[in-house]
Amino acid sequence: MEDRVSEPSLVLVFSGKRKSGKDYVTELIQKRLGSDVCCILRLSGPLKEQYAQEHGLDLDQLMGPGPYKEQYRADMIRWGESRRRQDPGLFCRLASRGAHQPVWVVSDARRLSDLQWFQAEFPQQTQSVRVQSSENTRSQRGWSFTAGVDDAESECGLDSGVEFDWNVINEADAPLLDEQLRPILQLAEEAASSSSVNRN
Ligand SMILES: Nc1ncnc2c1ncn2[C@@H]1O[C@H](COP(=O)(O)OP(=O)(O)OP(=O)(O)O)[C@@H](O)[C@H]1O
Ligand SMILES: C[C@@](O)(CCOP(=O)(O)O)CC(=O)O
């Protein structure tokens, strides 16, 4: 791929429902590994950039966790789906442009085609991770059911048919996140150190 600086040693592809904590968990992983080792790739990044530009919207707010983006979500989904119909790998490709760290954390896979793109490009390196939270917890974080969003592919595309390599339960009464993430972090550290051996 033209803009790829080097092959990743590990690609962790995260998915989960709205407000399950995908950003929270992936940011924690990056914090633990450091940004020299680990980058976060948001598939919604290039999508939101183009959508904000075309519609004159505030990109920072669209990228953040607040309520602003929810006003536009249904339309952004439609807009993104029309782009994906022409090119299913478009946002995966754009999001991974220029990524040079050995560990890639994809924070927001939503469709089988997202996961399949990384599995096809990096069959040895790709592992899938599902973040799970109860509806009650998600509601406390600001989620409420929206027809056309929570029952559509954007939220349900990975509900079945995938055996995730890892599951992370992001709930107050679940084991501490650091504990749950330990084997994933260990894998990432091993991948990063084998890549530094190969690069030296
Ligand atoms: N374990 C946690 N402890 C404290 N706050 C959390 C935790 N997990 C998530 N949150 C908070 O809940 C909110 C939603 O989390 P986050 O933005 O990570 O979810 P998401 O799955 O990325 O959601 P969306 O896809 O809807 O943007 C954020 O304000 C985040 O800081
Ligand atoms: C439009 C969309 O990318 C919004 C994602 O927003 P977020 O990851 O929930 O902040 C969802 C989609 O691609 O279906």
C-alpha cells in the first residue's frame, strides 16, 4: 500500500456497541504501551473528516464522546454506507495511512467487512477484541436506544458470526480493566519487541 511505512506486528481490531467504552479501553491500551509502540486507528476518523467538511460541521465535536455527534449519526451512517458500497475498504485504508508503530489498535470496527479487510491484509497479525457493557451501564454513559441506528448494521454488523479472540467486560463490577487487558498487553509487548529485533 502506497502510504504504509511498515507492516504492523499486531493489529487489534476492537468492536462494541455505542458507549460500551471502545475509546476508553483503546486509549487505556495506548497509555500502557506508549504512543511510540501503539497507534489508535479510528475508522470513523476519515469518515467524519470528509462528512464534517461537506456539511460544515465541528470535527472536534464529531470525534468526541459528547452528544453533538449523535444528532448526525444516522445521516453519517447513510453517508458512510454509500461510500463503502463503492469501496468497502475505503475507511480502513484511509485510517491506516501513515501508521508506523508496531501495534495498531483499531478502535471501531462495525461491520464484517471492516474486520475482514484487516484479516485479509494482515492475516498473521490480526486479532479481534469485543468490548461489552450492559444496556444499563451504557445508559449511564449517555446511551439511549435510537431506531435506525441501534438496530442497523453499524451497531449490529458484528453481533453474530464472529468468534472474537478476546472479550473485555467494561463494567464497574467486572474484574479491573488492567487485569483483563494483561494478556493482550503482554501479546502487544511481545509483538513490539520482536518488531524492534527485526528492525535493528
Ligand atoms: N471503565 C470506564 N470508567 C469510566 N468511564 C468510562 C469507562 N468506560 C467508558 N467510560 C466513559 O463512558 C463514555 C463512553 O465511552 P466511550 O466513548 O469510550 O464509548 P464508545 O464505545 O467509544 O462510544 P461511541 O461509539 O458511542 O462513541 C465516555 O465518556 C467514557 O469516558
Ligand atoms: C458514522 C459512524 O462512523 C459514526 C461512528 O462514531 P463513533 O465511533 O461512535 O464515535 C458509524 C458508521 O460508520 O456506521
